[in-house]
Amino acid sequence: KENKDFEEPTPYDVLSCLTKDSPQDFKDFCIEFGYDEDGKKAEKIYNAVVNEWNNVKMLWNDAEIEELREIN
């Protein structure tokens, strides 16, 4: 079923959703975002966030990432 209200995201929309900080370790991630440390779903989400963060670090340098952090 097609969503007729769909609006194509802008570059700003995409950049504002990126992970812009290191997710630290799994335990801290779970505490910060309210996940159960024993849950497979939490581990899967954590791994996805780490992967996204690694990709952000590959694409942009530290100064550029700092600028990205200004996007809310």
C-alpha cells in the first residue's frame, strides 16, 4: 500500500538522524537507552549503531563530525 503522505527526506533530515558520537560499550548503551543487557534485540541495535558510527567516521573528519553535532 502506497503512503500518499510520504515526503522525501531532505539532506538535513538524513544528517540529523546520524549517530554523531561513539556509542561507548554495550552496557553503557543499554543503560542510556533503557535496553535489557541480556536481550538479543538490544545487541542487534547496538551493533547497528556501532556500524553507523564507524561509517560516519570513515566519511567525515573530526572537524566535520563536530559540525554535524550541531544539527538537531
